[in-house]
Amino acid sequence: MIRWDDNRNKEEEYFRQYNEFYINTLIPILQESGIQISQNFMDSSPSSGVKSFEPYVKSEVEDSSRFYGDSHIYYMQKDCEDDDTHEYYRFLSESGFQSEPSFQDYKMVSEPEDWS
């Protein structure tokens, strides 16, 4: 549990606990299972990738890099059917475009005459 009332920087404490519970627990379990973590493990998503696993060192490439780790891309204002819109990534783990809210959401904040 993250304790926000201590004097540590919140972000540093979050990453310390993330590494303690996720990285330091999961990597040894995967290694003991015979899973090749260098090929089958992503430390978070999106991620700039991992520089090494023994010892664990996260890559210092910025998360926005398209050539390392994985990326997420969502088309907010682009034509997702236009081939010139798409960019290329090493691994694209999430993609799509923003959808409209459901009718149930609109129904709560609109008038029946607006529903046609």
C-alpha cells in the first residue's frame, strides 16, 4: 500500500513499490518457469523496453520512441481509414480511435426530441 503521508517523493515511492511487487516478484517466477523473459516480458505498457534483465535495468529511451518497447496510438482527429495516417512502430499493443458515448449516456443528459 502506498503511503502518501511520508516525506518521500510520491513518484519515487510509486516506482519503488511497483518494482518491489511487480518486477522483483514476477521476473524470478518467470525465470524459474523456464520462460525466456527477454522475449516474452514487457515491464509495463507502453514501455521504452528493458536494457537488461540481470540486473533489471529499464531502457532510458523515451516512452514516445516508436522503435523500442511498445506503443499506444489512438486516432482522435485523424482519418483512421487513410493509409497515410498510420505510423509504424516496433510493437503497437493498443490502437484505435475515440468512440462516441453510448445512447444510454446521451439519454441521461438530453431531451427525447433530440434522440432521432
